[in-house]
Amino acid sequence: MASIQSPVSFSGNLVSKPTASDLLRSSSNGVCGVPLKSLGRAQLGAKRRDFTVSAKLRKVKKHEYPWPADPDLNVKGGVLSHLSPFKPLKEKPKPVTLDFEKPLMDLQKKIIDVQKMANETGLDFSDQIISLENKYQQALRDLYTHLTPIQRVNIARHPNRPTFLDHVFNITEKFVELHGDRAGYDDPAVVTGLGTIDGRSYMFMGHQKGRNTKENIMRNFGMPTPHGYRKALRMMYYADHHGFPIVTFIDTPGAYADLKSEELGQGEAIAHNLRTMFGLKVPIISIVMGEGGSGGALAIGCANKLLMLENAVFYVASPEACAAILWKTAKASPKAAEKLKITATELTKLQICDGVIPEPLGGAHADPYWTSQQIKTAIVETMDELLKMDTETLLKHRAQKFRKLGGYQEGIPVDPKKKVNMKKKEEPIVPISKTSELELRNEVDKLKQQILEASKSSAENPETGLKEMIEKLRREIDYEYNEAAKALGIEEKILLVRGEVAKARNLNDPLARLALEEKIEQLKNEFDKNLPSADNYSSLKYKLDMLKELSNALNLSKKSNNKDKLKLEAIKRFKELMDRPDVKQKIENLKAEIADSGISDLDSNPVLKAKVLQLNRELDSEFKRVLKSAGILMVDPDTKEKVNAFNEEVNMIIDDTVNSSDLKEKIELLKIEVAKAGDAPDEKSRSKIQALEAEIKQALTEAISSPELKQKHDKLATEISEGAKSSAEEDQSKHDDLKVANLGANNSFV
């Protein structure tokens, strides 16, 4: 209660007494709060009177800003989430079935009826339930992989589809909402705020729809007024000033087109946003999460990258409005939706959309948290790319994105040749056909014969034929596995898991990643357990054994080829050595000396024999030096065998250590931390990863530093060094013997 004491005094007699409401009227109806009807009828000698007016002020609902009295610390997003009035709904939203989803509901109802019958009668209907569930999954997959444009429009408008704030609270560690445009009022259809993802701060803004009728009325069904766009503009300036990257979420049928909005400058507010966004010096990402309608969506959509959810739509005019204009009836909206090219896939082909974010089967409302994680992954990946650009490149990139829309670009000449068929020809799909075991056996025997003949003729091994045969066997094995899965009745489960893996572009969430890995492991165990009971198990096993045999043959062929290459390199080096002028001169001189002596046997002439042995020794030493400079080392076979045995022992110890429970747990934890950290880990994640790496290295070092292993290593090193020393001494002894022989030959000659 507030009171306003306003004494009002008049001179003269008032014929008619003014009321309090007359005194509180604006000055347009009177002068200084005096009614016009009283001014012309004042009489002299009127008594002076004083008036006291009291007014009640309307009670305003008190918000929970800045903090509630009893904040719940377990709320996802931390205590800062209390700064937003957006709270979880007390009641779960009612399930809404779209028209094209009714066949799925019929199957679901049958499954429930059979389960109910099984519970009531106690009979075993597990086979029927599994069959119905497989049919349901197949129907769900077929339906959502072949959606028509108008069906995607209906999914984008689904009442239970997650809203902007749903996604924001799922992907941010901290978020605080910012209000008002400082020029009018706070438009609830546009929400803005600061939030962090992986320690990096962003300015978030987006259209906010309601989750029920009450919220939709309050949020104006996600249709902003000029105040909403001016609020977004104020936050853009704020983000640009402080260097916060901007992420906008688009989900609106369009700007609110009422008389009041036009009076307040709806078009001017949108145009101002368009002009400003092209000049912002921070990266901008726009995500269409529902429907993006006309200029109301574009007002916060002039970004460097425009991403769309799989079932989102982006249009100039809604399919209903387009149908009403072109076909004079809204019933033609399916045809209009197809002609408008408004889905994510079609807009990506037109280079309007820069990427499609996957949704789960059934739409984003089927698994909102999973969808939010896909959005988070897309934001982090795209922002990492944009943050590498400098300011000038960033602005040019944003302008160029809109310049090239429609396939034309200023300054680049257009090919005048007409493209008759714009669609690329699809490569023919080669069907996988089963080859009989007899044919495969004959082909493999023929290939083995070719390899044998090639090895006898010292020709190059036919690796090409081996690779082709291995590739064919792999296709055959894939076919056999598919047939086995069909026979075992788990083909649907495999396809479902494959779809989940394909859609999970980057599972940074450790819980979701572990759940998917566990599901894959369970399915693999089930398949392996039941595989021997499949009809084609013998054929599959034969082909697997054959693949293993040919793979080993290919590896041996590669090793043989490496040896041949090494041999050719050694021959090449030897030829280069023998072609050297100084070596040629020495050999020619020795040949001439032998020819002049006229002897047929070197044993009869010790001097010439000593010279020949000396030259051989020099060439041998020089050849070893040349091979060593080329990276070819001559290793004693016994020493090599001992080193390989020691390496195998070390590898076995390392494998045993890695497979121990403690170290295996640490390695899995390290993998999770690395996946969570991503490409740009913060200080806390980096320190945790480094600590885990240090612990794992320490454990491995301790494992291979055992006294027994160290003793073997020292013994092997001693043997190698002694072998090298003895070899050197032997070489030196031979050299000395050669010198003595040469000296004796010279003395006898004298």
C-alpha cells in the first residue's frame, strides 16, 4: 500500500465538486489537474478546501531473483539454473500421435495386448512379442527414413518437441538468462543468456515456444515482437564487445504480425538485426531446431554456419500459405511443402544449410537429451573451425555464404553450357551373391598354383590376385553373416544398433558411450553364442578359414617382397661400388699384373695371392660401409633370434600388465576423459589426463623393470657386445695375417 498526499487548493466557490478521478486525469482534459467544466463556473467567495487522495499500487509477483530461498544443489546445470524461471514441468506432457504415426500405434497396442494376455493367462507369448517388437522397430525405421516434407513439417511443429531452453540446460554447465531490450518490455518469445560449454563461454539466443497451452500463450507461441528482436540485438552488441561467440536457435512460425508490432517497427527491427549481424566480429552459428519461418527466423539467422536438425524446416512462407496462394486451398500443403524444398537435406544440397544434426528415430521428442548432445557436438566442432579464422576472414566468410546462395557468385563467370541432367548418376550397386564352396575352392587352388609357379620362376608374387580373392571372400563372409543373422532372428536388432552407431557422430558423453558399447557387446555375445546353430555355419566357417589362410599368404608375400627389394638395393649398391673409378683402376691394375706374370694358379705366386686377398678385404669393408650408410645392417642370425625371443617375452609381460584389472580400469577411465575433453581440453581435464597417463606409464615401467628381465637384458647386451668385439678382433686378425702373408711374399720375391 502506498499513499499519495496531494493537497489541491482553489480560490473561489466551486459550484460542482470535482471527484478524485477528475483530479487524476491527464492535463489534456484540464489545466493543472482542474476539470475544464469547473473553470468557467467558479464563483467568488467560495470556501477554500483541501483534498487528500490515496491510491493503491498493484501487487507484482515477486521473482526468485537473484537466488531462491532454498536452492536445490542437485539441479542439473548447478545453482545458476535457478536464475531462469524456466523449471521442469510438474506433469509429463501428454503423448501426441501424428496422423502418419497411427500404424505404429496399432502395433504398439497389439504388443501391450499380448503382454497383458500373457500376464493374465500365465502362458508363454515371448515369440509373438519378439515378432511384434521386430515389426514395430522395422516399421519405425522405414517410416522415419522415408519421411515426406509435410511429415517433417508436422514433426517440427510437434507439441512435445524440446524447446530452446530444454537444449540449453542440457548442453551447458552454467547458464544465466539476460532480460530486456532497454527500450520497452522483456519479450518472452525470445530468450537470451550467457552459458558455458566445455569451459568456453557463449552468448545464446533463440525463439522459445511453450511446452503446454499456458506457456504457449505466455510465450506468444514463439512469435517475437520488435522488443524481442531488439533484445537480441542488444545481446549481439554485448557479445561482440566482450568477444563471446554467438549461438542462435531458430524455432518460430514467423514474427508476430499484429497492428501493435507494426506500429512499433517490426520490419525495421528485423532489418536492423540483419545489417548488424553481418558486421559482428565474433563467430556466429545458427541452429534451426524446429521451424524457421520467414524474416522472423532470418533476424537471428545471418550466421557463418547454419545447421539444421534432421526433421527441422526452413522456409519463406509456410506450406499452408503457399498452397493458399498458388492452389487457392490449404489442402494442397503437402504438394507445396515438396515444391518449396524446405527440409534439411534439400537445403544442404542448395548450400543454404551447412550441416544436418541427426535426430533419434521418432523425432527429437523421443530422446531430447540425446538430441541435445548431438547439438553440443555440432556446436563444439563448428566453433573450433570458426575460431581459427581471423576477424577479416570471418566477416568475409559470413558475407560470402549469402553471396553464393542460388549457385551464382559475383566476380566468378558462369559456365554458359546448359546442364541437361543436373542429377549425378549413381554408381550401380553390385548385389552380393553367394558363391558355392566348390567354385571358391577351385579359385583358391588356381591362385595357389599361380603363386607357386611365380616363386619357382623368381618372378614377382601375384599380390593383386591375392588381394582380389581376399576382397571377394570378405564380401562372401558378409553375406553369410547376414544370412546367419536372419536365420537367428536378430537382424532387426543389429540394424537398430547400426543406426544408433551411425547417428552417434561423436559420443562425448561417457554414460551414453558406455551404454552403447554395452549394447554392442551384448548383441555380439548373443550372436556368437547362437551362431553354431545357424544353417550356413559350416559354409561360413570354411570361408573364414580360407580368408585366414590367404591373409597369412599375403603377409608372407609382402615380407618376401620386402626381402627382394632389400636384395635389389644391395645389388644396386654393390654395382655402384664396382663402377667407381678408383675401384675399377685397382681391379684393372691387379688383372694386368696377373696377366703379365703369366701364371695360371695364384697358389704358385704368394705375392699376387696376397694382393688379391687384400683387395677382396678392402672391397668387403667398403661394401659394408656403403650398406650401413644406406640403412642396411648385417645382423648375425643367432643374435637376431635371441633379440626376437627377448622382445616377445617383454610384449607378453606388457600384455599381462595391461589386462590386469587395475590398469585396465585406468586405461578405460583415460579413454573416457580424452573423449570428454575433445580437441580443446580445459586445464582440469588436461591435468587429469596427464595424471592418468603418468600412472599407466609407471605401472608399465615397474612391470618391465623386474630383476629377472633386467638380468636377461644385461646378459643379452653383453653377448651382443662380446660378439661384435670378437668379430672386430677376428677381422683385425685376418687383416694382420694378410699383412704378414704380404710381407713374407715380398721377402721371398726379393
